[in-house]
Amino acid sequence: MELSLIVQSLLEGVLNGSVYTLVALGLGLIWGVTELVNFAHGDFLMLSAFVAYFLHYYVGLDPIESIPICFAINFLIGFIVQRFLLNRIIEAHLLAQTFSTFALALIIRNSFYVSLGPDVKSISNPLATMAVDVMGIRLSTAKIIATAIAVSLTIALYLFLQKTYIGTAIRAVSQNRVAAQLMGVNTKQTYCLSTGIAVGLAGVAGALIASYYYIFPEIGPSFTTLAFVAVVLGGIGSIQGAAVGALLVGLLQSIGALLFVPAIKDVVVFLAFIAFLTIRPRGLFGD
Amino acid sequence: MVGLRSLDLKSLRRSIDFYIAVICFGFLVVSPLIYNNFFYINALHTASVLMLAGVAWVIMGGYTGLISFGHAAFFGLGAYTLALTYNWGVLPWLGLVLGGCVAALFAAAVSYPLLRLKGRWFSLATLAMAEALKLYFNNWDFVGGSRGIELFRKEYGLEWIYFASPIYYNYVAYAVLIASLIVLNMIVKSRFGYYTQAIRESEETAMAVGINTFRYKQLAMVVSGFFTGIAGALYTIRFRFIDPFAVMDFAQSLQIIVISVAGGIFTLVGPIIGALIITPIAEYVRAVLGGTYGAKFFGIHMLIYGVILLALVLYSPGGLHDVILKLKEGRKRE
């Protein structure tokens, strides 16, 4: 096997992984603050990819330009879902908590199937076909831009959580709900804000993916699953862990596609995940 | 830890469950004789396969508190085992049991890593497990890959479970279902059933009184996997053609979950009520509005499943079984 091929696919893995980071961060943030697993996370991403597609189709916006709109729309949806649905079941038993976001995922996904059909769509813009060529290693320009945006947003989220008042409130609620409430933090509002931000990040990922990937209603579940693997690999409840876990997932996919058939790259991710769980169930950064 | 249900209705439930089961089975056996419609008989067959898988799911989801989104893996393993052994010349009656055994072995193997996760993370991991298995089967030439397997032996008779009239398949399915229910009822009423319920209510307390929680959770997975495997094999023997997307797709897990939650997951008759009511409706909606790829409202039955599921968890987490119990209790008090 040629060295350049190996380097190429490892770099591809890092590029893919940095987009997964946005999805995994959201999943981890919602879990950390509300202790809910958002099964609909990948479907919010799919929804946003369709928003980007229609903005391109009707308005002529490039997916990169539609990122703020996608973030805003998904933020609103996340906020509303948390406010009117998830806040009701936050104290409920495991069954209701598990099935509510899961049912939400089904409703979102299949609404798209029913209204738009199962056809695969894609955006044909010049970015999708451009590539950067360095010493025989070709990388898609769209993916490099996506990585740059994903990395800067990850840093922005970190600074937001560390430096701002709302960020401090979110961290306080995730550490101890009751204590945060006693200190005067409006916990219900904090839940809504953090879910809004998390779903908004999935929206950004959706817009980024729209510029180089196929768009159809079924893309959600695989992103939910991969983000979940990333969160568990990194350690449940750790922001840095989710980012590192997502990069690992991207790398594992590349290695799987390189060593076996590309179609079973997710099987490799899952096998590595099982192996990892048996050795270290708390994840890399878990406590 | 909040308990999942109050236990004061227990003695009432024990007697009422038996009558519910008798009424449901009476309906399953008699109604196809009166309304002899090919589509309806098929819908009842699908319902009875889902009942068996649902009852198996309830052993994990309801009795042990391990909510699985990956039962399609067990279902598919049972289906594939029967298809392969049938073509090799093994009698399908043995194939049914073998299908269950393969699924149970798989459950035992995956339980080691999966049970390291708790609650919702366990659920997500089962989902990932089933998806990975489906992708693997889709690329595995030994089992036909994405082309699937067809049962090629064409010998009519009960021995090979191959009939000219579809209604006989229904009676084979009912017989297997009743036999499995009797065994499962014994299992649930044994020490095992009480231990798993103790684990569901509070794992720490169960551990404190000396229950080996890992061992009993693993046993619940094995029992559940075994009977789901049999359900998958029953599906194969009727439709005689399978591919990974027909038997291992997430939609399969979903159907099992929805009928169980709709009927009530804390009792063995829950999935029976749920499947009897929901499956014919869903099949009808799918046939009339949904159809296959390219049809107008592709996915509408899944959308309906989602809406039913959300409404149930918000307003009646105990399912239809709880509604029946409340009606009965209300009448007694008057």
C-alpha cells in the first residue's frame, strides 16, 4: 500500500471527524445538562441539510453562506422542543425519557419521507468538485472549509461555556441541578438554551455536510450513532472527550475503509467501540 | 430511583391477564375463518410474529428495565439461521429452535460489552449493534449479501412447513406463540422474574440484597434473544425470502417496540394486545397510502408509529393494559 494513500485516508478521517465533533458536542451537551439522550440529534442535522438544500435551490445561497440561517432555525426548533416537550418529561421515568426523543426522531424523519419522498438530493456547486493537491494528496476544498468552521466553532463553544454568564450557568446546572437552582439559576431556561445551542450545532453540521454529501431523510440515524460512539469513547459528560472521540471515530472509519470494504467502515467503528468498552467503560476523559 | 409502576394491582392483574390472552387468541383463531381475506390473514400472521418478538422484548424492556433498540439483530439472526439450515436440509421445526439458539448465543456474547452501559446509553448501543450487524450481513457473501436468501426446497406438508393456503402458516405461528408464552410465563413467575424486576426498580438495592445483577441482566438478554430469534425464524418460514434490510432493519426493532409499548410493557399480554390492534391498522395504512419506494406517501406508517409512541409515553406509559386495568378497577369501586 502506498504511503500517500494511507496519509490521504487518515487526513480524510480527521476532516470527517471534525464535522462529527459538532454533532457529538451537541449530544454531549444535552446529556450533560438535561440528562436526556437526544435520539433525534442526527435527524435535526438532516433537517438542516434540507434547509441548506432549499436555500441553495430557491435563493441560490451557498451552503457555507446558509450556516447562520441553519443555526438560527435549528436553535429555535431545539429551544421549542425543549420548552414544550422535553421539559415536561425531564423528571419522568426512564421509559418516557428514552421514547420521547426517539419518537421525535421518527416523526421528523418520516415527515420528510412523506412530504419529499426517499429521493437522494445533492447540491452541485463548484466547491464540491474543487480539491487541494499537495504532494499527491488530494483533499476536497469543501471538507477543508468544513473542518475550519467546525474547529473554530468548537473553540467558540468552549470559550462560551467558560467565559460567559450563560455558559457558567449551563456548567453549573450540569454539575448539580438543585445547587444551581438555589444559586438563582433559572434551570428550565438553561435547559432550553443548551438544547437550542446543541441542536443549532447539529444544524451547522447539516449545512456543512450539504455542500459535499448526499441529502436524503435517512442520513440522520448514522450520525446519531457515530456521535454516540464518539461521546462514549471520549467519556460521557466531557466536552474535550466528545471532540477527541469524534476525531477517533473519523479515523477509525478511514482505517476500516482502507483495510476492508468501504461499505463496512461503520462495522469497524463499532467493533473498536465494543473492544474499547470492555477495556475502559468510562471512556478516555470520563471520571 | 422512582419505581416504574405501583404494585397494588398485582393480584387483579394475574387473573385479568389470563382472560385477555384467551380473548385475544380466540380472536386470532376464529376471525380468519369468518373473514377469509388474503391480506387480513397475512396481517394477522405478521401480528403474531410481532407478538412473540414483543413478548421477548418485554422480558428485557419491561421486566428487567433494559430498553433495547436492537432486537432486529436477534430477529435477523433467527431468520438467517432458519433460512440457511432449511436449505441444507434441516427440518424447520429444528431450525426454529436453532434460530433461537444462535440469537441467544449472540445475545450472551454482546451482553458483556453492552451491559457496561446504563439506561439510555445501553439503548443507543443496542441500536448501533443491530445496524453494524445489518451492514455486515449486507456484505457477507456466505449469507447471500444484499441479494438475500430464498428457501428453495418445495415440499408441501407440515413437516417442511410449506402450505398452499396461507391460513396454515397462521396456525403454526399461533402454536409456537402459545408454547413460548407458557414457557415465558413460567420463567417470569420464577425466581428469575422477581430478581429482574428488583433490578428494574433499583439496581443498587438488588445488589445490596445479594442479587448478581450482571448475571440476571445477561440471562434476561439471552432469554429475550432466544424467543426473538424464534420469531425471526417464523417470519422466514412464511415469506420464504429474506435479505438484511427486510429482517435486520431498524424498522423491525421499531415495530417490536411500538406494539409492546402500546399494549403495556410490564406484562406478557401487553404485546399481544398491542400487536392485535396496531399491526392490522399499520399494514392497512402502509398498503393503501405507503406502498414501496416511489409511492406517494412513503414512510407514513413509520410516522404514525412515531406519533402513537409519543402520545403513549406522554399520556399512558403503561399502555392499553393499564387502560383496561383502570376501567376494571373503576367499575369495581362503583
